[in-house]
Amino acid sequence: MADKPLSLKELYNLARIVKVLVELEAEFVEDLDSWLPYDLISSCIDPLLEPYSLEDEPRGEFYIGVDLGKHVDYSVVAVVMHEGAKLKLVHLHRFPLKTPYANVIGYVKALCKNYHRVKAVYVDQTGVGE
């Protein structure tokens, strides 16, 4: 049997409770507005991860993700390796604030050269984090 939908009054009261927890009691309300639940993300963390450096020349099939920032948000480059049915994070680099985009692009070019089999580079298109 399906749960009965909440009424507007019940939703309003629930929203007030969440606001009190977050704003007044400084409690973290997990997954409130998240697309990926924290438990899912934390289950993907490998405590034994030894990431590759920029100079390494690993073998495998790689994908690169780039998120460009500037003054407030950092520019970040992540590399994942395709292993069977899984993607494994093998490299992560966060640039200092105000790093010129040309430096980030040069870094990505060096990764593509050294990592040999980069299948694709994906750049976040939601807008530059100025």
C-alpha cells in the first residue's frame, strides 16, 4: 500500500523543522538538496587510493573532468580510470584561486599526453565559478 501524500500543512511544518535544525541548531541535514546522497559518495572512497601524478605515465583507459573557477570557486581537474564495470578516481588537482584558464588547459593537455589513452575530456558547462 502506498504512503498517503503529505498535506500542505504537514509539508509546511516539516520545512519549518528542517529550517530550525539547520539555521538555529547548526545541524547538518544530510541529503536535503543533494542530487547524489552522501552515503553513495562516501561508499566510493578508497582509503588506499594512491593517485597518479601529472608526470606519471599510467596505462589504461581514462576520462578527464574539468570544472573551471576563477575568483571564488577553484578550478579542478579529475581523472578517472575505466576498470571493468567501475570508474576509479586516479588523479585530482585543485588549482589556486585566480589561476588563468590557459594554465588549466595546459595541465589538461599534459595529462592527455602522459596518460596516453584519454577517451574524453568533459568540461562543466553550468557556468564559470567566478
